[in-house]
Amino acid sequence: MTSLDELDNHFSEAIGNKFITDNICLRFNRKIKEISFLLNKMMSNIIKARDNDTSSRRLNSSQRLNPSPRLTSKPKA
């Protein structure tokens, strides 16, 4: 994300110094926004997957710590 911000800044400087035209800048700005959107989606999916994996691990370990009542109950007399 930082690299995209830096690239956007370079394009702003290039247009300010008249190294590139407005059309070129707009075209690259669209691409930068598209990549930023996709990168944000990818990062949020990774975070969700990590959180789901962590919660399922916690659930499995808690199930192991609390055995089934059937195994701990006393036999009927």
C-alpha cells in the first residue's frame, strides 16, 4: 500500500512538472485505484482466514479439555 501511495505521489509530481499529460496520469491513477482495491480485498480475506483458523483451533482445544459427559458419568446402579 505504501508503494502505491508513493507511486501516486510520483505521478502527481510528474504532472506538476509537465513530464506527462493529464490523460496518462488519469489512466495510471485508475490502475492504482484498482490495484489498491484488490490489495485491500486480499488483505481482508487473509485476516478473515487467519481469524477463522485461530477460532477453530481454540474451539478444538476447548473440546479436548472438556470430554463428553457420557465418558465422565458414573455407571447407573
